[in-house]
Amino acid sequence: MRLSEILHREHQRTLQVLNALDGWQGKPQPDQLAPIENLLKDVIDVTKSDVQDHYAFEEQHLFPVLRNNGADFMVNMLSGEHELIRPIAQALQSLSETALETGFTQESWAEFQTLSADFIGHETFHIQKEEMGLINAINAMFTPEEETPLIALYQKT
């Protein structure tokens, strides 16, 4: 399996969670946590795996290679988006963890709605850019043999 395929699959999973999260936009606060509990767990997982691990891997291991091959514009754009999305994802993750423990208040539900909308918009657009640019760049710049140690390193994170 190619590194691009692994990243693509993660993107697809993230988009599924974003779609489910979007389904709660504009809905009233749930009376019970049960209807949204699995989604909150998925949000926590995606913010950890896609935002923390995925972004860090790209920044540490892929972006330097892209820069060395003249793709500064792409790296700068994607890095800037990482910096924009990270605090939104961290706040959404924290809010989701708290909700799993204690449920939502009116205030926390309103904040959850706002953070969700921001995360959905920014992360969806970011994934689209990575799918169009980064995935193709990885396939062009790395042979399958060169990817093997990167895949092993990525799967350890």
C-alpha cells in the first residue's frame, strides 16, 4: 500500500465524521447523550489522529521533501491551514471529552455548534487541497521503496 493511499483513507474517514457532525448542525441540544455519544467519540478520535498525528507527520516528514522539490507554495498554504485548524480541533476535542463526562449545557451546546461548523468548513476545504495537491506530489516524489520507512514510521504514531 502506498503512503498516499493511507492518507487518502484517513481523509475519507475524517470526511465521514465531518458529514455526521454536519448532521447535528442547527439541531436542538439533545436531552440525552446517547444519540450523539458515538459521534463525540469519533470527533475525539479524528481530532487526535487526523489533526495531531497526521499534521505532525506531514510537517516533519513530507513538507521538507516538498520544499526541497520546489513546492514551497503548497507547503506554506497547507502549514498555514494546519495552524488555523489546530486550535479549533483542540477546542472541539476538549468540549467533546467534557460532554462525554458531564453532558451538554446550553452554553456548551452552542459552543459545540460553532466549533463544529468552523471545523467542518476548514477541515473539508483542507482535505480537498491535500487530495488535489499533496497526494499527487507524494506519488510523484517518492517511489514505493522510499515510502516503506515512512509508512512504518507513520504507523508507529
